[in-house]
Amino acid sequence: MTSALLSLSALLAASALAVPAAGAAPRNDKPAAAPAGWEKVDGPELARFAGADGRAQAPAAAGRSASARADDSGTFALKSVRNGKFTATEKNYAAPNTGVLRARSAAVTGAWEGFAFEWHEATQTYALKSLANNRYVAVEGNYTGNAQNILRARSTGAGTWERFTLYYNEDLDRWALQSALNGRFVAMENSYTGSLQYALRARSLEVTGSWEQFELFEITG
């Protein structure tokens, strides 16, 4: 499996992003079924997978918020299989795209590319908390057009909008994320242009290929 240990140091500068007011109720789409060859991963399993030995070292990271890790599930970097880039939180983007997740970093250079994976036993899902701004990642179901269902680190708490099912494919050594809000799998929008190029968006009914596949690197230290 492609999880690697990364060393982190320094403190994260807190962000003062405002959380949008609640809009329409979340969609109750029937969740897509787990694709063949993919298995759901719970908290203990993720810790076991991440604890395996003999993995390649990823680029060292600098910068971490200790407060961003609320439990022992783990802190990770997500690398898109489609373009080979690490996912970063665009905390400097202007509203309404402040905190958009985008696979655009060649290396894990700091807290921008770090996410705490927090396991929630009651719902059997994960919440992802960005180390860049200390906010939970939400699926923007109320956005329209190309930004609909975009992933954005903007929430101070975790509900249905911020929960994901994590899948692992042992044969491919790849990971996939499924939104609890709309039942769609997260894809990296490689064909987009402009500020949303490489953005992560919960829009796929199934894992069709590299668009929805990620490598997962554990962050420790």
C-alpha cells in the first residue's frame, strides 16, 4: 500500500474563514454501491494500513496544527493518481471558493497539504479536517454549475455535508472517497481550467479510473 511517513514541524496559523449559512437541505440520493474490488475502511483498519513498514518516503512537510487532530484516526496527505499532485487547501482563494481542495502541489511542503482523518463510530464515516485553516471539508451541494459538489474546507463542525466513506483497493493500492451528502465519489477535475483546475468534486457514480483514485500518505511527528 502506498502510505508513507512524513515529518512535520512548526505551528499552523489559524484562519478566520466564515462558514456559509445553511441553505437547502442535503440531497438524499441513494449512495452508490461499493465498486468491485474496493473495501470500506474503518478507523482501526486505517490505522493498521498506515502502520505497515517498508514504504517509500514522501517529500518532508513543514507546518502542522496539533489542534487539527481530534482523535487517533490519523493525519494524511492525498495524492491524485490522475495528475500525480498532492491535494492542497486554497485558503487564500476569495469567496465563495475560499478553502477549495485542489490537487496542485508537487510535494507536501506544509500544512496546506495535510488533513486529519477523524473517524466517527456512529455513522461509520470520516471527517477530513484541513491543517491549513483548521476547518472541516464540506461538499458544496448548493453550489451550481462546475462548482456544484466541490470540496471546500470551511466548516467548524462535522455533519452530513462533511462526512465521507473511505475505500481501499488492495490490488491497485489506491484509495477512494465517497460523500455522505450525495453518495458520489470524489473526482479530481483534471480538465477544468482557471482557478478550479484540479479541484476535488463529489460527482462520480462509481470509481471509473484514475479520476477518483488517490494515494494516501500518513503524516506523523
